[in-house]
Amino acid sequence: MSDLVSIIVLIHQVEEYLDQCIQSICTQTYKDLEIILVDDGSGDRCAQICEQYAQVDERIKIVHCNGGVDAARKAGIVIAKGKYVGYVDGDDWIEPEMYERLVEYAHLYDVDVVESGAIDSWTDIEKERVPFLPEGCYKGDDFIKYIEPRILYAGKFFQHGISPYLWSKLFRKDKFKKYQMMPGMLNEFHDSPMVSLPCIAETKSLYITHNCFYHYRVRADSGKREVRKNEILNFTQYYPDAFLRFKGTLLCTRSDRQIQYYFMYWLIQKAPEVFDIPGAENFLVPYGHIAIHDKIVLYGAGAVGIHMEHYIRNVYGSNLVGWIDKNFLTLQKSLGVQNPEAVVNMDYDYIIISILREDAVASAKEDLEALGVLKNKTLWIDQKYIENPAALLLKATYKGKQVFRTSDFVMSAK
């Protein structure tokens, strides 16, 4: 196994974590590495830290740019010389045997992509996150039968069949590069899914392992949780490109509902205001049209919850009276999130569950019931939209115009 692996490390304002990240790569048991450190305009000491490591490890190359995540990834892969490519974010770290094992799987099963699990790492706890689909090799007809119908949406809201993240995978560079180098949407619209998943859909050559090698550092201030301006404007400009990226697969067709579910997930998380009727007394349409003046408690403070809190707080007349989450100890200081048990002392009309994974939602509902919360006071996405996402998507408007056309989707018979 002497194939060169190019590891592209995206670095932006992560001075506090960068040493651990780079050390975990330099000490990999697989030594035939090209380590490309891409400093994306950090204003802290990241550039100096990169230089220090480059002086002692000749495998390290440094690239400086200032154009966002997609531009940084492009800058890295343009100079990458490896047969394979992998990604690490500058605030994360990896297990010593990660790339040795991933290359081993790629060789043993003769596949173009290997997917592994990850370890969500908080300050005080860690939790393994294994791939959704069973371990094994999926190529050709097996891929078409078992993977393609589930790659973007596995059947429960919202669960990818294949995780979209670049950092949990090893890619054959010659199969992957064209998707990373495509122009257009990636800084504005989900950058990882629109690169990794089309590549996997095209190659039809995948091995899945449930081994977890990658430590994803859970941070309340991470880029994933950043509330950005112009989300809906960017979406309206770039969403048609999603169909084009999956050309030749189920996912490029209007009859396959995977992309419908993905669009619904994206808009509920990033731009729920598109479903509101301007001037109406109700909002939160996906959750059943809540009166603006109703007293709301928000349950969930992950990426979805952070966007939802920002949205509710900025709707004129809204009344957010509490924000709770199981991980309140790690979020209390930065976000003001409380222990779910505090709900027993809150005066509220409804609790909105700001989580978009059905299994996690079921767990949250059980917790709230145990605290004495009535079922009719706990709201999640209306079941009619879970059954038929196009019914919600066709309500989306921006500046007085529908975001989607009826012709974008084949409507459900339900």
C-alpha cells in the first residue's frame, strides 16, 4: 500500500485546536502522505503554526487563500498529487490508524470511495456516529439496488443514507476532483453534499465501514452553526444545480423524492421564513401555523436550534420564553441554554422541537412527557409534509414569488 494520499486541511480561525489537528495527521501509521494545510485568511496564529510544522515535516505544503470553504478546498485539490484524497477540518483530529485502514479497504475491495464513522467530541463526552447503511462493499448492481435509492434520503426525516461529510471518507482523486472543481453553488449552498454525494452516485463503487476514526469537535461557534445572510437568495439561485450534479441517477429526476426531502430539510433549517405568509398572524408553517404571539419554548440547540432561535427572535411580535437542550452544560455559557427540567417552571403555549432527525425527536418527546409536558403542547414538522414534501415546498416564497415551480416535482398522490 504505497499509494500517495493527499490530506487537505481547511484552516480558519482555529488557533486553539490546530496543534492537535496537525499532530494527529503527522503521526498517522500510514506514512505516504501529502499534507496540504490551507489557511483561509485566518487572523490569528494559524499561519505561524502551519509554518512551524512545515519546517519539521517535509510532507507538509502550505496554501494561503481568502475565499471561503469551497475556494479553500479547490486551492488544496489543485496542487494535490495523491492517488487518493481526504479532508480534515482544522479544529478536528483523527485516530492514528485512520488512513492506513481507509487505504486498506480501498485496495482490498477495489473501490473508489470509502466511508467510515465519526466520533462527536464535546468537551467532556464523546459519542460514536456510525454510517446508516450496513458495513460492506457496494458496487455496480448492488450499489444501484441498495445505495442509490437512499443516498441522499434514507427514508426517515431527516437521515442521509450516506453521510455528506468529506472528512469521514477517502476518495479516488481522479473520480472526485471534477465535482470539487465545478463552479458556482458551493460557497452559498451546502458545499459538502453537492461534492461528495454526486461523486459517490457516479462512481457506484463504495465500501462502508462502521469503524470510527474521525473526531468531530462539537462547537457552538462552528461554521456549521453560523447564521448567514442571504441564505434564501442563494438557494433560489443555485438549487436547480442539484439536479444537474446527479445527472444519470435517480436523484436527477423529478419523480425521485430524495431531493425534495433534502430541499425541505435545508429550508426548514436555514430559511424557515420562506414558508410564512407576509402580514399573517401565524408563522412556523412547517410546525402547524403557530400564532405569532404564542409563548414558545425551543427544544434543541444544535445547528438547527441555533438557526431556529435566530428566526423566531427576529419575527416581529414573537414570544420566545425559553431555550432548552440535553447538552445544556456545554451550551449554557455561550448560548444561554437551560436544562430541559427547567420547562416545569416555564409559562408556555407550545414547545417547538428544533431537531430534524426523527429518532432524536422521538427521544425528545419522551423526555418532555416524563417532565409532565402534554403531547398537544409539543410540536414538530406536520406529518402531512413528512408524507409529501412537495406540499410544503410549493408554499415557499421569496420576494412575492414562488421559490419552486410545480414542474420541479412530480406530486404525490397522497
